Amino acid sequence: MSSEEIVFFRPGFSSSPQLILEGEEISHLKAFRVFSEEKTVIIKDGAGASFAYNVPSSSKLGSLVSTERKEKPKTKAKIATAIPKGNRLEWLIQKGTELGITEFIFLVFSQSDRKDLNPERLLKVAAEASSQSGQDFLPEIKGPLSLSKFLEESKSTREDLLLFDPRSEIQINPENIQNKTVLIGPEGGFRKEELELISQSGVLSVNVGESILRIETAGIFAASLFRLGNLR
């Protein structure tokens, strides 16, 4: 088998004896100057299955060499957050994926500056980050959802929620964040009725320090704590 291994994600991919490289994959190989070399291309379906193909030099066709399936980890690292503006959204997806966020849930609040998403583009960003960081599972990307709908769904699935709130007397740490969903509000702040809705839903508030964090900064802070807790 070739020493050159290139990983691509194709969500929902099924095993096939022969691989036909897609346009963007060929462009990627050419950009890294390995298209003209013999190589192993690994296709991951984002759900734990990997398929290794031997691809001859300057060819877009590959033959199946081996398959591997990994069991999905039981630990979860989920954030439910307002949508950052501009390229800060993709930055959050990229870095959050690298740190191991398993699910991004994007919410719309009364004072949200941004209320739109391009799920296809975000999944591509997540796939690139997963490939670069050597991961086997793609994060789920959901939304945009209203706060009320999110809280209703969380209640029905019995999700444990944590709200980042500088007024809370409970300090956040790598232990009490594990397997919970972190709720991050808009940079304009919550409206009174939103805070009442959160309170009525029994969401636990935790203190992450006195300084005000941007949406993506709070998301990466949460991702780092999730990761730290998993290492212990």
C-alpha cells in the first residue's frame, strides 16, 4: 500500500469495489501535488466507517483495499448558540470540530444579528476540519431554531442544559460540563422574556468569568472544557 494517505469525507458513503474521485477531490490532490503519484485515498462516511482505496498515479479510479468501522463515542459535546456574523461562523465550526464538538445547534434570538445558515457549506467546513484533525465522525449541524422550539425539544429528549451567565455563583469546570448542552446567547444579550423562558425550563446557569465573550469565543471555551474533561 502506498505511504501517501489522503482522507476525504463523503457523508452517507457506502462501500464500493471501485472509487471514482470527484472533481473537488481531484483538485485537492493536484493542489498538494500527489495526484500524479500512487496513493491511498481513504473515504470516510462521517459515521465511523472508513474505506481505503489504492489509486494509481494520475488516475481518478481506485480499487478497494480495506474497510474499517469504529463505534461512536458515548460522550457528547454539544453547543446551542446564536449565529456569529460573517466568517466567524465558519471559524467556530472549524475550530469547534477540531476540538471535538459533536453537535452544533444554531438558535435565533430576538436580538440576533444573523438568522440565516448555509448547512451544506457548514458541513463542508466541518468535513475539512475533521479530515485535517484525523477524526472519524462528523458533527451534527442543526438549525436555525427558535429558542422556544429548542427548549421544547430539549425537554422532550431530557437534555441537560447549561447557560453561560456571569451572574451565576456556580463556577464552570471540566467535570460539570460533560455530556451537557451549553447554551450561548446573542451578543446583544437576552431579552427579558427569553430569560424567563430559560428560567422556566430549569436551565442551570454557570459562571465563566467576568469578561464578556463573543459567541465564537464562548463556543471554543466550551469545546476546550469538553475536551479537557474527556482527557481526565
